[in-house]
Amino acid sequence: MPAFRCVVLLLAVCGCAAGGGPRTVSRASANPEAGGANAALRDCPPIAAASMTGIEVTPADRDVAMRRPNSAPAPDRQQLSSLLEHFDTSLLAFWMTGVRSADRVVSVASRGRGDTRPRTLCAYERGALLRALSMGGTLEREAPLAPMALHALAHGMTPVTSGRISALIAPGLPGSVAAAVSDTLAQLEALLGVHEDTPLLAFLFANQQQFAAQFPIGWIDGVFSDWTLSEPGIGATIFAASRANGIASHELVHVALKSVYAKVDVRGSSIPYVAEEALARTIGGSRGRSYRELIGPITVVEARRLIAAQMQDAALASVRFDARRPYEPAVDALGAVYRVALSVCTAFPADLLDARAVTTLSAAVNRLSIHLRVTPDAAVDSMAVRLAAPNSVFLPGFRRSETQRLPCVAYAIPLERAHPP
């Protein structure tokens, strides 16, 4: 766990992104969604010259930045400024955890402004720009790093509160989108059988181009996709763009899963990101496309063949969330396990997400069969039916009627030694 009070990226490490993963994917220029240049990247020279002006960030600076959330008070959900301050600190802490000892980090002044202009942190690997972070405030040598990226981003956005969501809405979106996001989160929590009352700070953009330009972190070789920074027990902040299939439902799965962590026996396991992404993708689609669009037309026979092809020991272990290695077949096959559970069970069985249950797709299928009290082959048949009919989990007909759902209580045997009946 990171030192800064369990700041967890639910996307790509959780971060996470809508169908994305670690931001080491295709060049931004090759990404048709990226649109305009990212503001943070524009402030950084592409090459770190020995004589470049700016303040060098020392290892001590990085250590302080990563530890600051440990001593920060929990955010006051009633005060937007408190939420911005807390997650500004957490955003910097997350960014700093990716800085390696060999990297050079320089704080430079944003271009085209006066001496008091906001600063940007630029990280270089072997002299080439790797990523950037908009600090949104001045940086003096005598003062600690003062993150204000989210404060700066909030300017020009309309604040709207809906339930536990404090939304900042960019021009081009109606204020009612906050209520829509709040309603989606409530539906997700009902599907997963969890509830949490921690605050959620949401930055909502009108389109992907607007998101890519204003997102406070610039990934030089990344895809600018929806993104979540989450702290279990504290709260979360999400960045999401309005797309053809709505807004934020994929990221909200990552937010809701913070509550599921409490149901998993974390003493010997955890929820691996491949499991989170499979669930988020099967519920909320990915990168602007719904689950139906992602899967495309597929028959039950073809679906069963796809699942069978992924039931090999290396299928899940070889998953990489980047553009260089396709991950959809294995992730979608695992998602089919979750689609069956969402449809059949009275409450989603959290142990299906446990790292010990998803070491392979076969292990996940076996665990599902235990919950359903059927053979693994019968569980695969149910998965194939759900994969071939990739309708939205929010539709009334997706779930069995309440009287037909199963309690999905696993046998009282250790997960590591679980066998199908």
C-alpha cells in the first residue's frame, strides 16, 4: 500500500480508466479521442535541458508530497473547498508515487503569463518528457509543493450537489447531469448490494476533447480516458466525459467497489484490477461504447467457444491494459461470470472478485458454479447466454424476477480449496 493513507487508483491501477489501464499506451497523437493538446503537457519543454529554468523537485519534496494525505483531515462533504483541497493533495501524492529515483522532476512556470503564474510539474525520463501535472498555484523554493490543480480546474465549472455527489460541470453540460450520475451510482450500489456514504467529487466534461485538454495530468504517451482516484473510507474523485453511452457509469463501478473491498477477506487476498475492469466493462462499457457495442453480434455457440478458448491458465495472467496487447476476450469472458451473478444472485457475491478466485478463468467459473450449485459446464452455458445477449444490466429484464434469484451463498470451505460440486 502507498504511504499516503491508502490512496488507490481504481482504473488503471484503477486508475482507473474507462477500459484503460496504466497510462503507457499508444501515443496521444494516435488516439482519435484525445483531440486538442493537454494543457499540462503544453507547459513543459519536450526535452529537459541541463540549463532549463525552474525549480528542481528533490527526493525530500517527493516524500513530503506523498505523506501529506496521511496527516490531512478527512474532507468536509459540505464544503467544496475542503473536497478540492483534500483531493488536490491526493492527486499530487498519486502523481509522485510514479516518480522513480532516476527521473528528473522540474517545476516550470506556465507559458504566456506573469511572474506569479501557476506552475506545472514536468517529469523527465532520460531527458525526454514523460508526464506532467498542473499544480495550479505558485511554487517557491522555501515552501512545500502546494497543489491546486483541482482548484484551478474548478474555475469556470458550475458546482452542483446531488446526494453525496459534489459535481463540477463544464460548459456544454446541463446541471441535471449531476442527478443522473447520482442515480446511476445508487443503481450500481443496489446491484452490488453495497452502500457507502463517503463524498464523491465529480468533474464532468461535455466531450472527450474538452476532457483531454483540461485533465490536470498530461500523459505523453497515454490515452485520455475517464479516470478515478479513490480512497477507501475517505471518498473519491472522478473525471468523466459525456459520451454516446452516457457519462461515468464505468468509473462509478470503481467507486462502488470501494465498499466491496470490505466484504472480501483482505487478510490473504485482494481485488485484482483485472476483476475490477471486467466488472466495470460489463456494466458500464468502455471508452464511450456500451457493452453491447463492445461485444457486437455473437451467437451462444460462438460465445461458448470464446469462453472455452480463455479457460487456460495464462489467459488472465497475460492481460495487459494497453493498446499493444488486446485484452478484451479474457476480460469479457471474466465479465460473463459477473453478468451471470448480477442476473441470478440476490446480492452480488463479493468473493467472485477475490484474487484467489480469479487466478484463472477456470477458477472463477468454478467459484460461480459453487454459488449457483451447478456444474462448471452449466455455469459456462449460463455465461454464454449472457455474453450472446449483452443488454444493459440496468434494464428491468436483465435480472431474474426476485422470487427466482438465488442467495448465492458459497459453501463454508476455504476459497483456496474450493471445488465445484
